[in-house]
Amino acid sequence: MKVKVISRSTDEFTRERSQDLQRVFRNFDPSLRSQEKAVEYVRALNAAKLDKIFARPFIGAMDGHRDSIKCMAKNPNYLKAIFSGSDDGDIRLWDLASRRTVCQFPGHQGAVQGLTVSTDGSVLVSCGSDCTVRLWNVPDANLADSDNLSDNSAKPVAVYVWKNAFRAVDHQWDGDLFATAGAQVDIWNHNRSQPVNTFDWGADTTISVRFNPGEPNILATSANDRSITLYDLRMSSPARKVIMRTKTNSIAWNPMEPMNFTSANEDCNCYSYDARKLEEAKCVHKDHVSAVMDIDFSPTGREFVTGSYDRTVRIFQYNGGHSREIYHTKRMQRVFCVKCSCDASYVISGSDDTNLRLWKAKASEQLGVVLPRERKKHEYLEAVKNRYKHLPEVKRIVRHRHLPRPVYKAANLRRTMIEAERRKEQRRKAHSAPGSIVTEPVRKRRIIKEVE
């Protein structure tokens, strides 16, 4: 009797060295693998469910302040360091790994309104409602690793007293200048006790200021008169100004596309602009149900984090209209400041309840050392989820979020109001002469005018 066997040469699948990849024989003929799409769909469904099961975004809280936290700053030179300033004049340097205070910077007599660190990570600049700007030497990174943290208080290198209170401060990228916002925009040098330049456009207080990361001489500010203004340090006057219907609380430039910035507005939305075309927003980011207080971009430039008066932290895609993630706890009160860590893995929020909170940027991400095989598995499941995310069951699981009851009710009420306004607009249009009423898109509706 003749027996047919499948034989394969040993040399074809035996590894020469232990480091070589194991060769795997697979036949990808679709006629032999008729259930492949169904199997992948089930994998996508299971991956979406597992993401929900392992979603544990909250890592820990850092307490020590005695009043609400109003501002934070990252140290670009040291991954684990974060600075925070509170309403009682206390400034602290935190070690994120151990979640404890490394150093304190006492001296301000009123609320600390702004913090920023120079690009080389050596100088901390703080400003406050006591009309002073203070410069501090940033402690050595080795101090955070030491166990002896008793009486680690720093003294300011310089104290500059000015005529009015300050609301914000930001440092120039790769330069010696920093800008303060208050009654006007002042440009300071580290070695000068008075501003080297002053910009003034309008009589209202400027409440936020941000230098452009790509062009160090450009900065954007927002003011109480509902305006967003662009300044160029090479010119003697402001460059451009756009006036909105509601106030902008904070501004953040996209580090990967420095011509674009996003503003956090009082009307519960964030607006992304191209600095070259301010008459229309590029994208409107909705979902918050109260004023957005602060905003910060991830170093990747693909997403940003916002903190709101509605006691939640949300993460948005840079071009997405709705948030991909919402973080909240029972104890967290109004969020006044948020930051992304320099490696884009964590989010830090500072709130009215005197605590800083550390969150994962990806809620279900595995902490610690990830083996190569685990990383490949995660990447594969992520790709499968993206492939089938348009299907209703996968979409429902991925999009579902538990909301606090007040936020849920406020979102429903806001949705009802917007829908009623839309119906009213449609009826007005239907009962008017054709062409007499022009419906403006949402990207233009909140902008009153642009001034040059």
C-alpha cells in the first residue's frame, strides 16, 4: 500500500542561531480561511471589552497644598518633575515617581498665578497677585532621588516688583526672555529688573500668554475683553487680534504644527485656529458642560488635555470634535490647571480641592515593563479595533463612558438647548424670504470680528 505524507525539509524551519526568528508556515489563501473576518471581528469586540475591564486611569493624588492649585509647569529637562503653585503663595516641586514634595519655594504674599521653566530647565519663573516676578534656581535632579527631604526650601535668585498684579507667565523657547500677562503684556529679560518691552492693545486685563514653540518671537495672549491677540517681538505693535463672543481662559500651541493653536473658552468648547487665518476656527471641540479653564498639548501634537469647571478632565484628538476620554473622581473639584507629561504617557491635573492628581494618558495601558511579545499583541489588538470601529457593537463599547450625575444631566440639558436653537433657526429660515437669512457654520458663529 502506498502512503502519501507531507514532508518538509528540516533545514527550512530550523533556526541557525537562537536569536533568529522562528519561521512559521501559513497558507493565506482566502478560500481556506473563510472565517477570517468573523474571527477578527470577535477579536476586536473582545479587545474593546478588555479595554473597559482594564481601564484604571487614576494612579494617585499628591496632597500638600493648603489652598486651590492655580498653575503648573513642566521641567523640560527632567521627566519626573512638575511644579505647582497655589492660592496661598506656596510653590512646590513634585517628584511624580514617588508622588511627594521635593522642594518648596516660599515667598509670594498672594496667589501664585503663573509658573514657567526655561527651556534648559535651570530657571523657574513665578508671578502672582502680589505684583512680583520671582526667579528661582531649579534644584538638581539628584535631590529628588535622595531620602533627606527635610527643610528643602529654596530662596529666590531675583525678585522684580512691578506696578500691577500678574495673571500668567510663559518662557521663550531657546531664549532668555519671558512674558508676563496682566494689565498689559510685558517682555522681561532674566538679567533686567524692568521689562524690556511692553505691548498694550485695549484696556482689559490679559489673562494668559503662550510663546510659539516653532517661532520664538511669536506669542499669543487672551484677555478679559474676549479677544485672542498675536504679538511679534520684532514689531513695535501687536500683529493680529480676533474677538469672540465669550472669553478665552487659556491657549496652547501645537508643538508639531506650530502654526496652529487651540483655545479653551468659557462657552464649554475649545477652538483650534490656524494663526494665518483667524476669521474661522479649524475645528470645534465639544463635550464639556461648563467653562474650560486650562488646556495643554501632548508632546506628540496628536491630542490635548483640558480641565474644566465641571470637575472633569478630558482628552481630545487634535482634529476630533468630541473627547476620546473623560476622567473624574468623587473628590475632585473644579479643575484649574492640567499638563501632559513630557513623554505623553501621563496627565497631571490640579484642582480646587488642593490636590494634584496623576492619570494615565491611555486608561487601559499596562504600566511597568512590557515584553516584546506583549507589545506586539497590544499593537495587533489596537489595529483590529481600528479596523472594525465603525461597526455598531464595537463603536458602542468603545464610546461608552460613565459620567457623574451632574455632568450627565447638564449634558442632556445642553443638548436640548442646542437642538431647540437649531429648530428655531430652521423655522425662522423657512418663514423668511429665500436668501435673506444665511446660516453661519459653527466654526465662524462664535467669532465676532478680526482686527489687524
